[in-house]
Amino acid sequence: VFEIGYPKYHELKDSKTKNEACLLTFLTILSHVPDTLISRKYGDDEALKISLMTRDLLKMRDSADFIDRVSEFDEYLFKNKYNPGTTADLTAASIFVSYLKSNFE
């Protein structure tokens, strides 16, 4: 949260929509840290594979079809029953920390 998620969200929240900032924060965390829920259900290798796929996806974040690629990735996760729920929790905590910091500055 403090090393990856919060810094990324805090950096993006003023230049991107809230949805974009949230999505990019989620993808950034997942690209750096294999999701432990996926790891528990499918093994460390599968969790690492998803993280590596996310890294590749983020390399295309400036392309015109990025959102289409995100949708394809989302469909892949859903189809294969991969649920990066731990990453979702870390993303929510990162956003919360950002809002707390903004309100107490």
C-alpha cells in the first residue's frame, strides 16, 4: 500500500479520472506483486504469470486500444476464474490512504 499503491494513486488522481487512476493503481500493484488469493487457489506460478501479463499490459497504457486490451484481460481472468481479490483490497487501501493524506494536508 505505502510503497506502490498509494504513491501511484496519489500521482494519478489529479491528472486522470478517478476510474483511470483506480484502474492504473490496481494494474500497477498486480504487476509488481503476485496476488495471494490467486496464489492460494492456483499456485505461485499462476499468480506470477498473471503479474507478468499485467506488466505487459501496462506497457501498452498509452496505446489507443488500451481499454480494449484491459477488457480482454478482464475476460481472461473471469473465464479462468482468477480473482485478484487481494490486489483489489490493496488498491482500496491505497486510495483510502491517499484521501486521508489529502484531507489532512
